[in-house]
Amino acid sequence: MSAAASGATPDAAGDQAVTDDFELAGVPDSFQRLWTPYRMAYIKGGQNQVKGKDDCPFCEGPKRSDEEALIVHRGKTAFVVLNLFPYNPGHVLICPYRHVPDYTDITEEETAEMAALSQKAMRVLREVSRPTGFNLGMNQGVTGGAGIAAHLHQHVVPRWAGDGNFFPIIAETKAIPATLDAIRRDVAEAWGQDQGS
């Protein structure tokens, strides 16, 4: 059957032969994707780039000022920091102070505080930037996709309808509408005003 007879445009005539059941990237399917090719500069450093406490940004960050380290809040056993390579504006990480790699390595107290900080991060981000959804998660180990596998961290990523636009795909550019220091300041200020736990 010709491209014209099938209703396909001439440019797309050969697409079916190279397209799997999930169709081409960008064609609507059951998945929501966050395209983040700008993170490739970090990823190319390798998942084993952090060898121990001495070169771990999650161990070194708390030794610096909140502004310099992008820390939003310091708790008793864990802290909240903006992701330096965010999927979306306001993407925070909840990290225990202790340099441990696995969720099973933390104490009950650390587990409870990380959970409470994740909940508070969601409340604060809702107040600051009005996301309509969130992704929360921990990538465990190198094969689990952890960028820094040596130090446990929980991602809290705010989401908005249409936040996966064409810029990251076509231009390898992510539109972040504010600087990290401004986002850190806004989230930190709202954190102190939130009356939740």
C-alpha cells in the first residue's frame, strides 16, 4: 500500500517498518516521561564517581553554608537540599547525614525523619510553586540507577501538566524559570512558615 493510500505522509511512509509496538518517542502512550538530556554531563562522570565520604557531595554539603550548598533545611538526622541537576524546578533530595548507601542501613529515627521531611517538602513545594503532582523515589545501588550510590537520598520532584516540553528533546535545554539560589531561598523561607510536622 502506498503512503498516500494509507493516509501516511510521504516523510512517515517508512516509519512503521522501524517503529516498535510502543511507537516513536513523543507519540502519546501510557508513559509520562521527564526528558533530561542536560543531566548527561553529570551521568558521564560515572555512577562510581563518589568513592567515599571525602568526595561525597552529601557529606561535604552540610559543612558549608546553606546558600553555598543549596540546603533548604537541616534536621536532626537528615537534611533537605536542592538537586544541582534538577529534573524540574524545586527538585529536592532528602539525605541522611550519615554516609550509608542503602535504605536498609538507616535507623528507625532516620527513616521517620526522612519520611517526615519528604511530606513537608511536598507541602512546601505546593505552597511555593503549585505543582499538580510529584515523583518520589530512591534509586538503590549502581544498577538501580543511583547517581550517587554511596550515599542514600530520597528524590522529591514536583510535576506540572506539560512539564516535559520539547526543549530538552530537541535543543538539549531545560527551561528552569528561576536560579537555584532563588529557588533555595523561596523554599527555605516557606519551610520555616509551614505549620505541618
